[in-house]
Amino acid sequence: MFVEQRMTSNPITITSTATIADASELMRSNQFRRLPVVDNGKLVGLITDRDLRAVSPSPATTLSIFELNYLLAKMQIKDIMQKKVITIHSDATVEEAALLLYNHRIGGLVVVDTQGAVVGVITETDIFKCFVDVMGLVEGKTRLTIDVTDKIGILNEITEIFFQMNINISSMVTYTLPDAKKEMVIRADISDTKELSERLATLGYPINHIAHIK
């Protein structure tokens, strides 16, 4: 799955000479947390709700409301925007986007095309929705967690059991635990987990958890 399939396309942007008040109103009215800053079709920065909060006056300020409004009306986006923006190409995979978000501890990425033009934004919420869809969670089904080993042929051995029992697998993923052990999670329509458990255990793949997702 690619970023362009999950991103918010044609995002609202703002120019670097716009005011803080403009950005604040734009983000508030559209209920989003970040704005790409674009000048003459080129990405020059990013401003987030955190950036706006950082320059918002403290409740303890002695300035009057008129003075505050004047200052906010004069201060421009270029004065507080993040100039080093982490971007990702629209043809990158969702996994690459997730890794960038994780490594940089950020909540969103500006998506650019091959010419560097801003074409979208992808956020942690988009990645979360993708995970839910890929894992088939909205479909319900039975979730099995199986202890596995890292060896050639394991996928063939396990799926053969499902084939013999006429069980259709909706999704499957394998991951490594902190102790280096591996687990496989399978979601499928399963009517007889007892027989399936026995067959898998015979091959050395015990099921350690069963959950019925609704």
C-alpha cells in the first residue's frame, strides 16, 4: 500500500508571509494540527498547533487584548515555522511513512511528488487506519496468536493446515518479540479452533492466544 492511497490529498497550505492569526484561524476552522508553508509552489516550512501554542501569550501576561491582537497580527509565519521539514514521496510505501514518523517522533509528514510540489499530508491517524484495514479488524473474525520459529517452509506448513480444514485466511503477520521469539497472528473465519490448535501443535506451532474480534 502506497502513501498516495492513504494521504489527505490537496492539503490546505499557507504562505510564509501570512500572520500567526491567519494560521490559527485556518487551523481552528478546519480542525487540523499542521499546515505546510508554501511559497511560489515550493515547500519552505511547516507550522503546527504546537508552534502556535509556543508563541501564544501566557494567561499571566499584562498586555491588553488589543496589544495581543496587534502583536499576533504583525508576527508572520516565517518567524516561527519549522524550516527543516521531513517529507516523503507519494509513491513511497505506508511502511516507510510509519518508520519516518516513528524514528523522528512526529505526528505527520508532508507528501511531495517527484518535482517536490506538495500533494498531500499523511498522519499517524492515517497510519493507524491503515493498520486496522490491513489487519482486517473491521471484519471481525477470529484472531490466533501462534508461536513460530524462523525457518524455511513455515508458511507453507501452517497454511496447508488451514487449506486442509477449508479455512480462508483474511490476514497474516509475523513479528519478533523483545526476547527474540517470533509470533504469527492470523485472522480467519474459524468454527473449530480446538481441532486447528491440535493440528498446529502437532507440527510444533502451538496457539498461545485466541480472540474473537467483533
